[in-house]
Amino acid sequence: MTDRRGVVAKRAENLMPGVPYVRGWVQARRRADTLASELTTLGLESDFPGLTADVNVSGDGLVRLGVVRPEAALILAELIVSGLAAEMSMQTETRPNDARCVRPHTSAT
């Protein structure tokens, strides 16, 4: 999915034989549809009009968000942060209390 510099490879414009473009595109389409559904649920579908599936030169699927307003980017960032915070909170609640029962370290001075 990434080139040697660690960035996403260029999108496929000229298709080469033997590269599984359809498989990558189908995977991207499913993920783009999932994201579109969630954005619609939140009433944000109009903020991401360029949301599409694509594929790169290696056949890896890409989800393109398209050009978005700065406010839409901020909303998306806030949603990601709140989702991560909720996930971390749930993980903390389901962990055993072992980590919370550690005795504080006291120095013998």
C-alpha cells in the first residue's frame, strides 16, 4: 500500500496485467460504503461529497475522502478522538483490577 518513503502509492490510471485491481477496489468500496453509512447516520454525508473507492498501482484499495471544508475535517477528527476515548474507557472497565491493586513504592530511607 505504501511506497518506500511510507506514503500511499499513486492511484492506478493505466492498468497492468496481473495486478488484482478489482479485489482492492471492492475492498475499498465496502469500506467507503461503511464510512458513508456512518456519516449519514451522523448527518454528515453532505460534508464528504467526494467520498469514493479507488485503487492504487499495486492493486491496493484506497478510500478517498475528497476535498472537505476545514470544519468537516475538524468534525471528523473530533469523532475519531471521542471514539478512541470511548474505546479506551471500555477497555479499562473490562480489565482485571490487578493493575489498580499494585502497592505504591516506598523507599527505605
